Amino acid sequence: MDAIVEPSGLSRSQALYVTYAPGARTAWHTHPIRQVLHVTSGIGWIQLEGEPAQRIRSGDVVVIEANENHWHGADAAHTMVHLAMQESDETGKNVVWGRHVTDEEYAAAG
């Protein structure tokens, strides 16, 4: 992860370039305020809890609403880079991490 914008002063905004190796993915997680992902290169996956995984590619923009449990990461055969943009809540928290995505859950995406 490479920070582009960090919260400072009155701003609660954060932007990160995140690079995933083939097969790498986040754990399940939520954000207290929505998150926007802009895929800048590669091919990956995003899955919202209770929904099928969706393939994401360079140029795609994905909006994840507040408190929506989800994961995202690279396709098994490709790297993926996205710009992740989110805000911290009034306590300074911008993500709540959950359990790891299992190999079975990840395999079901593809």
C-alpha cells in the first residue's frame, strides 16, 4: 500500500494505491463511511457479503457503501492495482477488519 492522501487537520480523507500479487486478497471488512475503488491496472475480484463475486478490471470504479461487508483482491493469474478512497469516522477509524477470506470462498469467485 502506498499512501497518496492521509487524514490531516480537519480532513478525514484517505487515498491509497494498493497493489495485489496474483491471488492476494483482503480479509472481509467494512468501512464506516463508503469506500470508492478505482482499478488502475490488472484484473481482480470484489465480493459483497451475500452476493456473487464480480470481476473488476482496469478502469472500473466500484462504490462500497458504509458498513457493507466485502473483500477485494487480484485474480489468481493477474496482478491488480487500485486506488482506494475512504474517510475516517469521528473516532478516526476508516476500516473494521473481519475474518480472512477462505481459499474456498476465493476459488468460488473465479
